[in-house]
Amino acid sequence: MRDRNLTVADYTTGTVTVTQNSATITGSGTTFTANMVGRWFQVTTNTLDSYWYRISAYTSATVITLESVYEGASGSGLSYKIGESMETPEETHILLADAVTSAWYAGPAQDITKATWWNNVFWTGDGNNNSRSLANTNGGLLGAKKRYASRSNSRVIRRIKQLNSASSKLWATTLS
């Protein structure tokens, strides 16, 4: 699946009935559509199961199917949310932790040496490589950018500096 623009508002109309160990979601007062396939479903009523489940099939305005079975407790008349989620290659998931680690060392820990090392890991996959050149990098965000260069450049991954305070060196990642 390709990444999305993430412009569709969350859908919450009506209520749902969920059954533990079943992938079928039945709605009441809903108008599910075929366009919801590939989006994510979550029960939002006070529940211990706050997991997101990918929607794999549309049957009717009141029935959708999840990619995996619902693991929470069965219930009816429940509030829910259907929303979009950006799909990122599995190999890039660790980059979020690398960026957060860099931000923690740059901010609360005030250790610029470790912050710089983790920032280099985020960008290049190598804590000792401070090059931001695609030619000199095979790992990190820049390596992923090279590997996925065939994607539309209208959704390029950009990293911008947060402007929290003059003394803050916190960084944030934005995906657009």
C-alpha cells in the first residue's frame, strides 16, 4: 500500500457491535463505504482494548470486516473511530525511536554528544556519520529516502526543528 495524503476526517457516525475473536463489525446508524477498506478501526468506548485494526473488506453500509479478529471484549452500542494512518516501510519504524532518543539527550539529559550521535543514527544509520549527503549514506532516513525514491515527491519526509525555546534543542519529525 502506498502512503496517503491523510485528508479524510475520522468517521464516527452511529455505533458498532463487536464480537471477541470475530473479524466482522456490525454497525447501527452507520454508512460504511468501500473507501474505508485499508483504513483503521478502533473502539473508543471505555474499554481495555484500544488497539487499531485494519479494515480489509466492505460488505454493506452496516458491515465491515477487519484484517484480523477483534481481540477485545464483545459489546454492542459502542462508540468507535475509523481513521487513516500513514503507511511507512517497516525498516523505518525504528527511526522514530532514534529521533526521540536524540531529542531526549538534547533536551532533558543535556548531553549534546549523545544527542548528536543519535541524530546521526536517525539521518544516516551510523552514529559516527555526520554527512547529510545521499551519496555517503545507506542507512537511516537518508538511506530510506534513496531506497524509496520512486515514490511521489509530493509526500517527501521532512525533518524540521521545533521552536520551543531559545535553549531547547528538541527536534520533531514531520511526514507529509
